[in-house]
Amino acid sequence: MRQFMLLCSMLHAASALPGTCRAGGAGYAYGFDGMDGNVLSMQWKDNELSQLTVEYWLHMLDPQQSQMAAFAYSVFDSGGRYGEGGLPYENANELVLIHAQEYTRLFRASSLQDHPHAARLDGESAWVHVALTWAADPADSPHGQSALFINGTKVANQTLCAVGACGMGLRLQPNGIVHLGQEADRAWGDFDEFQALTGVIDELRVWHTIRTDEEIASSHRSTLVNASGLNFYWQFDESAEAESVRDASGNGRSALVGRLATSKNLMTYITGTAPRAPTRPTRLPSTAPVVGEAPVVSLVLDGPNQLSLGSSDAEGDDLWTSIVRPPAHGTLSHAAGVLLPGAAVVDTERRQNKRVWYTPSDFSSWTADNFTYAVSDGGEPVHATVVLHRFQLPHPTNKALRLAEDALAYAILAKPYLTSVSKRLGNVGVRITSLPSRGTLYQACFVGARTYSGLCDAASMGEAQPITAAGTALSNARGIVMFLPAADAFDEQEYASFRY
């Protein structure tokens, strides 16, 4: 699916140096629903590392969750720390990146650092690029022990201790398990769905070096050509049925899709949710603002659909863009009218990433389409493909939530609907279709912007309303319910369950 990228160059009058232009898109991404046990995992076989850079594009979709784990690494070694003997070494937080709306938290062994940032990460349709550098020895990095970059710019940095003086200053224990989208409270177990990610991730890169400010700024909006220093690189552009994500670094560190990299493929929880098998995240067209060798992928509705033809060069030049091969099942237009093959795309507001409109010929029978465009800076053009899929509204599904113990529990059932990784104005409605055989479900409501409780009317301190009949529609937009158990009991498989 990927196309070989040519370099198009010319001599620029100002600098007299050859420039390069790129064309293409971000391909596909993975959407995670934390409450559904979506996960990617890998056993990270490597040496002890003392430096890392972790970076990815993130689209947070659940502002009601106060903390969401994107990248989590946990370890257990019966041979002790670094295999040096003594007691077994176990740490669920060997390296964990957790995102809140206004800060990012780094767990490193027994230490943690919070990096605040002014820009909220959960804005409407907001993709953000996150990069974090860590060095056991603060002297190995220009910004100390750890630094956080948002959209290519450093926003915070901290040093917690000297090398070896605290968890942050120790080498990374090797051969543990990476979980993407989930966070374990013991080595690869005791998951917490209220700290799992509901959102979308694309272009995950992990380096065993400290990336410089210039390297992060210059490469975060593009796929990489030079992979020097990469430990592993997941682009998520495999087929929808793929069982693993290929490591584009060439190091063979592929991720399992919807499976745990452990002998027992079962997720256990600390929250009262019954154990269950992990599930696949959803493969989605990526709308991350990345120009790369993957196709530009988009979902299509009936009528005109605006598309951005990904292109870039280092100088920010006005790149000539044209259609090479037109679509077979629709028409293209631009600011000057119908767009014919070979004609330059007219977009007076943009020098790059120029926009066109695609209109399906007959949407009632339309399923998919594609076309090819070219970008040039005056030299040999670069070609890229646009792939179009039909937008489908979700069909109602009958889902079950199982509870394993008699603990007071909350559940968030209505996820922000993913329309090609952007938020809908509302959420999918939730209706309780069967009640638990033991205990009682209650409607739960918001107290604040990111707080919910059993009070149905926080202003008047009204009491929570029990759900007494199957078919009851939940009254709050996030589909939050509270479960009150009936007795002091525990069942490893299932204490109670309900469907919705």
C-alpha cells in the first residue's frame, strides 16, 4: 500500500541549496476503548537502557477520565534487578506515560514526575504530538532527567535525582511487557479500566537515544526516512485483520493486536470487573497531521467531502499540486470549479496540504474509491494516493458488563463516537437491556466537568435513581451507572452482570 517516495528538488534562489518535498498521509491509526479491554502488547526484549525517547500522535476522546495511560511497561524478573540475584524484581510502573488534560505523568520505577502543559490535550478534534525524553543520568540530556515536548516544542523538564539515587536515575529493567492503551497495577496484571485510554494513537516511535529539540521539531509531522537510533516503530498501517503490528525500524519488535504477550491471555482487574480476554482496538483512518509515504485515508458521506492532499517541504514553499489519476466513482473540484487531471489545485489560503472536494457519483451504491495526486517544488514530482471509505453509522449492539465482586463500582458506557477519529457533537445513547441478577444499578450524574457521582441532581442534592426495568434509557450523555452490590460475596468469574 505504501509508495516509494521520490525526492523532488530544485535550486532555491535564496539559499542555493536543494530542497525536498513530500506527499502522502498518515494511513491508519488505532482507536482504543479503555472500558472494552482494547490493547496492543509486546515483550520488550532488549538490554538495560539508560536513555529513551518515546513519541506518538495522540487524540484523547474521553475528557471524563482524569488519567489515561497511553504507553506502559511493566517487568518481573525472578533473578532480581538486572539479573543480579536476590529477591525477585517486580514493578508495574517500570516506565509508564499517563495523560491528564493539563499534565503528563512519567512513572519510572519507584519515582514519578508530573509535567504540566498549558495546552489541554482533550480539545475538540485535537491531535497532539507527544514526545518525552528520559535519561538515568541528567548529564546525558540537555534538559536534565526528563523533558516533555508537545507538538514539537519543549513545554516542561525536570531532574529528580542524580544517576542511581532514585528510581528515575536507574537503568531500565529489560525483558518486560509493553501495553499500549492499558496500565497494569502489577507486572502485566491487575488492570484498571478507569486509567485506560479512550482515544486514538498513531506513529509510535521509541528510541534508545535522547532526541534533540531540532530532531523532534523537524520530524514529528512526517514519517521517518532515517531510522538510526530507533528501538521500535509502529505505524499501524496493517490490514484490518492483522494479528500483529509490524516494527518499521527493522528490529523485529512487533506488537500483538488484541492479545497479551503473556502465557495466560486474560486481563484481570482491580476494579471489580470480571476477568476477560483482551480485545482489538479499532482500525481507523488516521487524521493525524502527518505527511508520509502512507496514503491519505478518509471517510466519505453523501455530497461534497473536503479532503486535504498532504504535502510538505522544509522551506514552506507553495507546492504545485495536481491530480494524476482521477477517481473512478466520483468527481473532484477545487476553488476554480471542476478539477481536471493535470491542472494545478487552486487553494489561495494554503501553500501546502491543499484542499479539494470529492463528491460520490451515486452514494446509494458507493462503497470505496481512490485517486492519485502529485506534488512538485519545480523538479521531479512526488506521487501519493488518496483512499476513500464509506462512512457507516454504528449499529446498536448488545454488550455485557460483568462484575467479579461485591464492590461499589461505576461504569462509563457511552463512548465518544469516532467519526474517523474526530468527535461527534453527542455520544451514542445507552439503554439498559437486562438488569443484574444481584445488586442494583443506579443512574449517575456529573458534579463537575470531569467528576461524576451517584447524585442525580448535584445542585439540589437529589438521591441517585435506581434502574428498575429493562429498557431504561440512561439520562446522562456519558452513560454513567453506579452498581451497588447486594451481599458480601466474591466470584472470580462473575458476581453479577448486566447488558446494554
